[in-house]
Amino acid sequence: MSYFINPVEEDRCVFLSYEGETPALELSTARYEANGVLNRRRWKRIVVDVTALRSVPTAAELFDFASGFSSGVSPETRVAIVVLPEQERHARVIETAARKRGVTLNSFLDPEQAIVWVKNSTAPQPANVGKREKAWS
């Protein structure tokens, strides 16, 4: 197994981490299992760490992975993804795509910052998420 799912009762948060070589199917399987833990416990926080993967996921793989959260978790769920510096640019695109699908997802280079953000349920949401600008005529 090249992924670990760690539910932490104290934080009401699921920590999902990957390591080694993880095929795309296993990425999806782990995400599905982690979503199941969130749903069973009725938690709304998950931190996903992809920094220990041997091969760096492509933008398309990260996009598919992140977009999978839109169908598997409630809209109130906060998803933090910890990425490597060379994935940061792709991660920003993924954040935007996930938000358009109603998922509150942010990417981080530092796992500690990801944990702080995901636990801070009162943090302000991105300005354009779920809002429509009023058309003035």
C-alpha cells in the first residue's frame, strides 16, 4: 500500500498521505476511501499530502484527483493539498477549478500551514466562491 488514511478525532480531520509509486487508480481509490471516512464521521476537513510520491503527479493527474472531491464530499468540506514547489503552479490552477465546482480547496507547500487552514473553519472564503455579481443596468 502506498497511501495512508489517518482520521484524527481530536481535530475532526482526515489526513491522507501518499508515498512511493502510486498509480492513478490507487490515487482515486485512496481518495474514495478517505471521502468515506469523512462522510461516516460527518467531518468536514481533510489534508492530502502528495509530497512523498516518487514521481511528481502531472497537472492532469492532480486536476482529476482534486475534482474527485467535488462529487465525494459535502460542499462545506475544506480540502488542503500539500504539494512540492514544482507542483505549485499546477496546484493554483486546480484550486480555481475545484472552487468552480463548489469545493473549498487550497494548496500549500508547508504541511503545518495546511493543517492550520483546514482547522480554521472561520477563515474567510475566496471572494468569488459561490457568489454571483449583480448585473447593473
